[in-house]
Amino acid sequence: MENLDQKQFEALVVEGLDALDDEIVDGLENVVFVTEDRPEDGSLNVLGLYNGVAITSRGQYGYGELPDRIVLYREPLLAMCPTLDDLKRQINITLIHEIGHYYGIDDKHLHELGWA
């Protein structure tokens, strides 16, 4: 599935975000979702990244804070997904996984829940 350009990939991510249950996204505050080709180290084994402070670890937080970021990496996701349906499914899993980190859920628990 290596023939999707950045714009097409972003459209799939937006579609995936729109399809998420309200209970997952309603609590999100000051979070931006972005897509990048690869992680900084160039690897293909990281599908997404949450960059921020989980709401369970925040002290004083409010106006003027930089937004948390959730990044989905296009090339690693394309490399692991042979079909468009597989890609959409993996985008969904990756979105939920990274949003889980925003809510303070660690990798072990996300794996137990089937979102890793």
C-alpha cells in the first residue's frame, strides 16, 4: 500500500477521526493531530506518537499551553498494510492507541485492551 501521497493519507486520518465514538474524542482538549512521513529516527516500526502530558499527570494546565500532539506516521503505516481496508483499520487502532496515552493509559494496558 505504498502509493498514497501525504494528502490522501491525511484524508484517511481525518476520516478515521470522524468515525471515532464521541466518548473517545469528547474529552480531548488542546490536542492537534498531524501526519508525518516517518519518525525522526527514520524507522518504520513506530506507527504513531503522543507528545504531551496525559490528563492524569497534569497539574495546572490552561490558557497559553502549547497543544499536545498526536502524530500518525504515513510510511510505517503504509508499509505494514497491504490493502486500503487494512490501512483504515490500522489508522483506527493507532488513533485510539495514541488518544489512550492522552487519557493516561500505558502501553501495557492498551495492549491488554487490544489497541496496540
